[in-house]
Amino acid sequence: MNASQIYIVVTIVVLVIVAILLFAVTKNKGALGIHPLTGLAFAFILSGLLFVNNQTLGYGLMGIGVMIAVIDMLKRSKPK
């Protein structure tokens, strides 16, 4: 494994640990639960990291994930 592959593996492991802790720590599911758009953005970013060898596909998937995350943040910030 070269340095970039090790970096990708470490990043994925850290993201999975954060997701597991988020699910395990939250007692009130409504307060800190992951919304569907957030999960979709997370999945696109992870898949972009997995396809790093094909730069066009990898960066495209990460870009889609970031756009979905921004849309989710804008939807959540609007007053109801």
C-alpha cells in the first residue's frame, strides 16, 4: 500500500467510527439523528473515496456528496 491508499483507509475508518458513535451516543433520536439527505451525502463522499483511482468518477461523487450536504444544511437552517 502506498501513502495515499493508507490515507484513504484511515479516513474511511474514522468516518465509520464517527457514524457509529453518533448512532450509539444519541439517546433522543430526534435531536441528533442522521437525516436521509445527510446519509446520502455521506454515502456519496465515501464512494468517491473508494473510486480515487478513477479521478473523474471519484471527484464527481465527492462533489455530488458535498452538494447534497449543502442542500441539507440549507433545508435545515430555514425556519419552519
